[in-house]
Amino acid sequence: MRRTNWLAALLIAPLLLLILGSFLVPVGLTLFRAVQDREVAQALPETSAILAAWDGQGLPPEAAFAAVARELGAALEARRIGDVAQRMNFARTGMRSTLLRTARAAERLRAPYAASLVALDARWGQAETWLLLRSAGGPVTSLYLLRAMDFTQTPDGGVVQAPTDERLYRTLFLRTFGISLLVTAICVLLAYPVAYTIARLRAPWSSIALTLVLIPFWSSVLVRTTAWFVLLQREGPVNGALLGMGLLEAPAQVIGTRIAVVLALVHVLLPFAILPMHSVMTRLDATYLRAAASLGANGMQRFLRVWLPLSLPGVLAGGAMVFLLAVGMYTAPALVGGDRDQMVAWFIANFLNRDVNWGMAAALSAYLLAMTGAIVALARILTGGMVGARG
Amino acid sequence: MREHPLARILLRGATALVLLFLLAPMVAVVVLSFSPTELMVLPPGGFSLRWYEDFLTAGRWVLATRNSFVVAIATTLLATLLGTMAAIGLQLGRFRGKAVLVTLLTLPMVTPYIVTAAAMFFAYAIIGLTGSLLGLVLAHTVVAVPFVVVAVLATLQTFDANLLRAAASLGAPPMLALLRVMVPNIWPGIAAGAVFAFATSLDEFVITLFMAGPGQFTLPRQMYASVRESLTPTILAAATLLFLCSLLFLLASEVLRLRAARKLRA
Amino acid sequence: MSEILVSFRDVTKSYDGRVPVVAALNLDVHRGEFLTLLGPSGSGKTTTLMMLAGFEDPSSGSIALEGTRIDTVPPHRRGIGVVFQNYALFPHMTVAQNLAFPLSIRRLPKAEIAARIARALEMVRLPAFGDRKPSQLSGGQQQRVALARALIFEPKLVLLDEPLGALDKQLREELQAEIRHIHARLGVTMVYVTHDQAEALTLSDRIAIFHEGRIQQIDTPEAVYERPANPFVAGFIGESNRLTVQVVDTTRLRLEDGSLLATLPHALPPGTAALVSIRPERVVIGAQGPGNAVVEEVVYLGDHCRLRLAHAGRADFIAKLPRQDAMAVPTPGTRITIGIPADAVTVFPAG
Ligand SMILES: Nc1ncnc2c1ncn2[C@@H]1O[C@H](COP(=O)(O)OP(=O)(O)OP(=O)(O)O)[C@@H](O)[C@H]1O
Ligand SMILES: [Mg+2]
């Protein structure tokens, strides 16, 4: 027994190490970046220390002015000024130029620094600037998590709504949730009759129909989305056909609209709804229906009181799967959607690639992960089974 | 129990329409890829292989194909080996918390790819694995391996544990018993997992987008880039070839499923 | 017997349009009786039952319930209770909900439903099990619930398709007794399918023996056992010695070894070949000594001994020796005399 366990441990260990090192720890680190705050403390250690001891009343002592001028200059030398500027600019727009200007002028500044800094940039004369610097001293911040829900922190630590022009994430999550819900509803509604019919078809036909569902299931998401991209072009076949039939006067611009996103998502995710429903339904014993009929139930009663409740686990599994995949989907909206149809994944990608704002990417990831975790947990509770994913 | 005839006609009609919706785009892409002109209209008004020729002679497509297959093959080997070992270990072991372990090992399956991508991008950047094919293989292995674990675990449910006891009673040490008795009995599950791993790697796009270096285009990444750049039928030729691969995967997985079912009955 | 409840008239059923699974079936079910359909596997019993319940349509012929044809009546309007072989209890409902199902369909008042469920559970001796799910019951308990569910809406007719097939012997016998009691108490008509002949003999008022889609004989248990209508029935029910003989006259037959066998008068023409069937327990074992049989093998079975004898030119003639008298059990090799009473010989035309 003990030796078997050793063998088992030996067999599991390599994969566990890979998953730990290449997935669990990275995901954990990433999530930690949603609250981590070290740019300012690293680049401006002395300033941070002085500000930490400051009582927050009025302006900080002269030493703080001196330290910030010196350390900003040093950060410019060490090419670390970009991180600090980005971090502070995210807290308050306009801070970037203040910090960069001060860094470049650092050599020329002379004591008393309080006066010369304010002369260089009026912001240094405002208490808020210093409070912001102090609150960025680390080691952790709720800035990103708050911002990802359209809240922001006042310099004295209170939580308020973000400025109107910077509020977009709640809308983004609602949009992601709404599109996913719509896609899930459409998929479930389309999948149920298909799964039912296939499960009830006779021998060769049921396998043939199932194969027709498996073909899109096995083909790549990108290939299928590309197909829609081609079909929905202004000069593409769909427009061509609709114009030819006289249903349209002029070609419609579908690419870049919400319709294209929903269409592509439904197409990509529909097999994931059909297959679990089908597998539950084929395992349903037809004698349940016979029993119901022998007890007096008519067709509708048989469906509503026996078939539907028995096939519900398949519906839940399929629906949960589609929702799960839709919520995290990047490819389809990125390819066929417009700027206003993008979902959370696209924003995460942008924060990583374009803005290089790790904090926001991590905060959005954390919320997305929480959302999918809730769905998986709910589905597991409701179905008592496995819910997996692909795509 | 038969449905009302009208209900049956409606159900079958709806099913046919949905299947048409699922398959029509793929068919259109295949047909358009043989178009003799740049215009993507149906019917294409001719037949030509020029876009396939273009695909096979354009350096970036060839390179992307090579990269894709190198990564997919390496991923399949690694994922199948590690996944099978872990599944067998999970089946053999008698310890608490097994369910938690299975959940941990299959977590990449339910994690949004964008989150996995972000996490790996960040972690691999620290140890300098981004932009290397090795990093890409490791990343793909992480998302492909849960399918191997699940497939092998499923086949193991049907494996009679007494066979291992018999092997032991005949003098086979544990490792030998696993290799000579268990693996030959569960290979359809292992192979099914391998097919899924290969397909996952070949199709994977989001993680590749972040992890691969500037020159390391795979087929999906090249397709995405080309679509954004300018839409040419060469993309459709690539899509058709990928589609062909997925048909092969489907065929392989069905053959394996039948094999497994027959083994079970025997 | 009394009034006819169900009648099959020239019913034929074929699934593939060629091979008939049920052929030219004519069968009357009397009101209140317990009729068993007995036959080997694949003989068309389930098919017959399913046609009656309405789950399969006859290829030709007609089925009438209380005098009216029901061919076009859908199953849920036939009001026939069915107990399925694998129980078919709805897994998503509790026992009580399963029992309530047919009643709520018929829109019975709530109080009435509750009362009937209580009575039904009492009847199958599961009063405390209403809140369990079917998966939390043993096989025998599930079977009882299935029976209760088929009876609870008071159908005129209940069909049971091998309801005890999946249970072990002891439980089967226990439930047989219960089914018999319920039938006697409720007076409901039951059509019961089994391929267990002991079960058929125990339970039935009448037994219909099926073979290759045709009824071979339909009669009381005693009649099918004692007076089988043809060699198939004789061979299928109970054990029997089957010998080919030559007809001498209306009361005598010649065995293969030339010896004569007396029978009750029969109508076969002299000189033709015939087949006889003799039940082993009707063979009279006589005294030891220079007799007409040699004991080849003795098997001790508790209440009786089974002897394999060499008799009339055969070495597989079976006789049963009840353990009532103090007579010593013969040992293999001894010669004995056996006698066969004329009324123990059933004669069939050969072929
Ligand atoms: N749905 C069906 N389709 C085609 N053939 C069928 C079907 N159901 C039964 N059969 C065939 O009809 C014949 C009679 O079947 P049936 O089920 O009536 O036999 P049975 O007497 O109930 O046998 P058993 O004792 O094994 O249950 C069998 O040869 C069977 O193979
Ligand atoms: Mg049967």
C-alpha cells in the first residue's frame, strides 16, 4: 500500500510540478500584481520614507522636496522613471508630465527645493500631489481593483466614483455578461431540439447527425471566426446573396457590429451546448416515456414532467460550458467586433500589449477569474458533474 | 414513444437548419479557397489552386506551418507522457485529497485562455522563456494536458485492477506491470488524449499571441495577422488545410472511441 | 370462465416487414384473471405486451379492450398499468412523487392523492419510504414501488414484463406471494410475462405458452403440465422423457426395443410413427430383481432421488423416486422393474 503510494506520487509529480510552475504560481503572481504597488517605493525610497512619516497636513517638509528632486533625477538616469510616471499618471492624469519635467530638470534645481519645484511645476505646491505620492508608497494598493470597478481613491483614502470620462469597466463587465448571457440563451434554445432529435434518430442517421455536430466542434475557433469574417464582408457572399434576392438595397456593414460578434460566438460555441445535452439524452431510458404514457401522461405532459427534468443536467452543463467559454472569449470579438463590442479579454490583452499596465490587466483578470469560478462552482453544484472547456 | 407527426417534422426541420448553420461557413471557406480570383463571391466561377500554390511558396506561411507542427508534436509528446503518468498515478494512489488534485491538474481547462496567457507571459518573462519555442511548447502543454488526464482517467475506470494484482502474483515489479499490462489495455484512451492535445496545440491562438516571439508565427497567429492586414484567399487556403486537419482529428477520435468500446465489450 | 376483457384477433407483428415476431395471434384475456405469457427468449412475449399497452402497433389484425378496438387509442389513454422489467421509476422524483404522477395527471384532489399514496405504500409494505429517491431503494423495494405505481390509478388491466427477472431467488419467491395476494385482493386483471416456468405455475390462472411468435397452448397450469398440447409444450414445461414409438392400436404403442407401452385411448392410425412424453415423477419404481431397467446413476436431491435408467433401448430415461417410503435407494448397476401408468403417457403424432 505504502509502496503503491510512492509510485503514484512519483508518477504524478512531474505534471504537478509543471502545472504548479507554469500555471498555478504564474496565475497567483499575476493576481498579486492586481494589488502590488512597488514602482514608487523602488524608485523613490527616501521620498517614500519621509512621506510615510509626514502627518499629511499642508505641504510636506523641505526634505521631501529635496529627496523627490534628487531621486527623480536618479530614476531618469537608471531608466526607471517610466514605471513611476505611468503609475502616478494612472492615479491622476497629468502626473506623468509633472514627474518627467521634474526629472529632466533635477540637475538644475537648487535649494530651497520647495520653492524651485513649485516654480517648475505648480502641482508640487498642491497637497494632493504629495498625498498621492504617499499613498503610492506601497507595498499594496487597492487602486487597480477599485478602478476596474469604476471607483477611485481620494488622496485622503476615501473611495468615490471614478471621473465620468474614465468610467467604463462596469459597463464592460455588464456588456461581457450580457453578450455571454445572450449567446448562452441562443445556444441552449438552438441546441435542445437538435440534441433531442439526434438522440431520438435511428441508427445510421443519429451517428451521421452527431458527426455533423462534431466537425465544427473539432475545427479551430479561429478558422470558424475567419469564415464569418469572410462571409460577412461588404462584398462577401452573405451580402451578395441578400442583395441578389432583393432583401437588401445596399450591402450591409455587419463586421464590426454586435450582430457579428453574437453570430460568430453562437457558431463557435453551439457544439459545446449540443454535445452535453445529447450525451445526457442518449443515456435517458426511453422506457421512462413509456412508463409515463402507461400512467396516463399525454405527449406534452411526458415532455414537461419526465423528459425535460431528466435532461436538465445536460442543459445546465451545456449552458454553463457556453457561458464559461463566452465570458473569456478573445478571438471572435477581436476579429469580427468593433471597438464597442469588445469584452473583458480584449481589454486585458490591450493592457498587456499596448499600455503595459500590469496592474489593470491583473485586476481585470482577477474579476474575470472570479466570474468563471462562480459559474463553474454553480454548474458543479447544480449538476454534480464535471464541467470542462476548450477554445 | 413517438412524437406527434407535426412536432417531429418541426424538430427535424429545426435540426437540419441548425446543422446547416454550423456547417455552411466551413463549406463556404473551402469552396472560396479554390476561387480563381481575389474576389470572394459565391459561386466562385472557376477552380484554381493558385492560393494553395501561394500558401506553399510564401515564406511566412511555410514557416508558420513548420512552427505549428513542431510545437504541436512536441506538445503532444510531452502532454501525453506527463498526463498519462499522472492519470495512472491518480488511479493507483490511495490518499486523501485526490479530487482536489484532479481539480488542480485540470484547472487550465476552465481558466479563460486570456488569463492563462497573461499569467504565463508575466512568469515566463521573468525567467526569459518568452519568445522561445520551448516556452511555447510548455505553455501549450499546460493547456493541453488536462484533456489527456481526463481521457486516460476515463479509460482507467474500465480497467480491471485485478489484472495488476495478477501481474504482481506472476512476479512482475510494479513499473513492469504498468507498462506491460495496464498501458496495452488503456492505449485507446491515451491515444484519444494525444489527439486532443495535438488539436489543442494546433488551434491555440491566444496564448501564442502573447508568448511567441516576433518571428515565431504559428498558423493561427499568421492567419489572424493576415486577416487584420488584408483579406486574401491564401488565408482561406490555410483555413481549409487546418479544417482538413480537424477532420482527421475527428476521424482519429471516432476510431479510438470505437476501439475503446470494443475493448470494453470484449 | 367469465367476461372477456381483451381480445387479440389475428394479430401479426413484424419489425422488419419480413420476419413475423408475432404471427396470427388470437388471444382472449378474461376479466379478473391472472394470465401468464410464458416462452423462451425471443418468442414474442414482450412484443405482445407492448402491442397491448400501445407502444408497438400491430402489423395486421386488431386488439379490443372491453369490446372496442383500441388500435388508434394512444398509450396514455388506454388506462392500462404497466410494470417494466427495469422498473422505469422516474429517477428525478421521490417514491411518493412517482406514485402521485398518474393521479395528478388525472387531476385528483390533493387529499385524495395523499390518501391513496399512503394506502399504496401500505399495500406494498413500504409505509416509511415515500420521501426516498428510487436510487436509495434496493431492487426488491424498487419493484414494489413500480407495482404500486402501476396499480395506484386503479387500472382495469395491469401488464407486468418479467418484473422479478432481476431479483434473486428468495426475494423473487417473496414477491411472487405478494403479487398473488394483491391480485386476489384487488381482483384486477393481470397479464404477466416471464420465462420462469415455476413462477408461471405458481401465479397463474391460465398460462399461454409462446414459441416463435405463436401460442402453442393456453390453459390452466395443471392442464399445460399434465396435458401438453404438443411436444414443444411437453418439453418446455417441466421435465419429460420423450420416446419415438410405433402405433400398434388405439391403446398400445411399440417402443424401440420392441416392448409394448399401454396408453389411454388415442386416435392415431395404427402403423404410424408417434412421439410420447412421460413425466419422470409418474414412473413407478418397482422391486429390485430381474426387471426391465438398469440404474445408471443416482442423484440425491433431498426430497427426492433422480435416477437415470437404461430402459427401452435408451440410457437417458429419467425417473424420480420420492423419499416418502423407507425403500432403499437403488445403487448404480442394479436391475429394477419400472412401471408406466397408461394415463401418464401423452401421445403426439410424430413430426
Ligand atoms: N424494437 C425491435 N426492433 C426489431 N426487432 C425487435 C424489436 N424488439 C424485439 N425484436 C425482435 O423480436 C423478437 C421477439 O422479441 P420479444 O422482445 O417480444 O421477445 P421476448 O419473448 O420478450 O423475449 P425475452 O424473454 O428475451 O424478453 C426477437 O427476435 C427480437 O429480436
Ligand atoms: Mg421480453
